[in-house]
Amino acid sequence: MEHANTSLMTFLPLLMFLPLLLIGLGFLAFWIWVLVDCTTKEPSQGNENIVWILIIVFTSWIGALIYFFVRRPQRKKEFGA
């Protein structure tokens, strides 16, 4: 019985780390998707495109969330893309 308990104790940190890893990979995938969306669909008028790319790159997932909820709906309404 002690052997089964020891085996569980060795995998417990991995089981606790796995959800955090999945959440982190989800944020990474979202960040990459928003960055690609911004670079390909944002109109290149003035410096706004470059500014949003820099915001997304340097502020990580927080900048991606800001772009997704603030700029993306505004861009869709203005340009339809």
C-alpha cells in the first residue's frame, strides 16, 4: 500500500502543473492568433497598425485582450474585415 501512495506523490506535482500548462498554451495560442489578425487585417493607414503590433508584442496577453475587445470590433465596424 505504501508503494501506491509513493507513486501518487510523484505524479501529484505533474497533475497540479498540467492545468496551468494548458491555460498557458491557450493564452499563447490566443496571443499568436491576435498578432496574426492584427498584422494581416488591420489597415495600414498611418502608424496605427505598427502601434497595435507593438502593444500586443510588449504587453503580451493583456495587450492581446485589449486589442480583441477594443480595437477588433471597431475595425470590423469601420472596415468590415
